[in-house]
Amino acid sequence: MKSTIPITKLIRNFIIKIILITVILGIISGVIFRFLLPDEYFDTFPFLLIIFPVVSSLTHIQLLKASEKSSARFNIVFMLSFLLKLAVYLAISATIISLEQDHKAVSVIILLLFYLVYTIFDVKKILDDMKKLNAGKMS
């Protein structure tokens, strides 16, 4: 039986929330870099505000689409997306750290914090969305 909750609604909700999180992180980071650590701002920082939500959104959409097919398919896509995200974030981290020689410590801290924030949000949202989708299938 198909879910009563359309996946497009879940995707739209996810994108709105991830944009909100990104704006909040941007504002907090802007205040910190402007007033507390002005000498620690690094040029590749705005790139992080783009890549983290884009990667999260793409993987979330793929997970929702996989969940429509079967739970086995969802599990495979979940593990592959986790591996892919780690590889992408590792490549980005290595690139930024090599480019930002003068700001290695701050860039590593920002990368770690962004990874934690977006990963926690991703996992919570996919669990919530799966509950919603499965509740629709049960009724």
C-alpha cells in the first residue's frame, strides 16, 4: 500500500529546514568571524555553506526515493549514501585544509562542527520521515 504522505512534501519540508539551518549557521559564523575571530576567517568558508546542505539534500532525496521501493533497497542506499558523504566530506576537508594553510585549526573545527550539525539533522529527519511513511503504509 502506498503512503498517504507524498514524498514531495517530505522533500520540500527537508529543504526548507536545511536552508533554515544553513542560514542560522551562516549568521552565527558571520558574527563569530566578524566580532570574535576576525583574523581567522578563511576564504573557502562560504563554500561550506553551499556544499553541506547540497550533499545532505541530495542524499535525503535518494533515501526517500529508495524507501518507496523496499526496506532492503533503503538499507543499501542508506549505507552507500553514508559512505559517499564521508568520501565527499573527506575530499573537501583535505582540499580546504591544504588551501587554508594559515587557518588550519579553525577550518578543521568548522568542518567538524558542520559535519556534526548536518549529520545529526540528516539522521533525525530521515528517521522522522521513515516513521511518517511507514505510518501511512500501516493504515
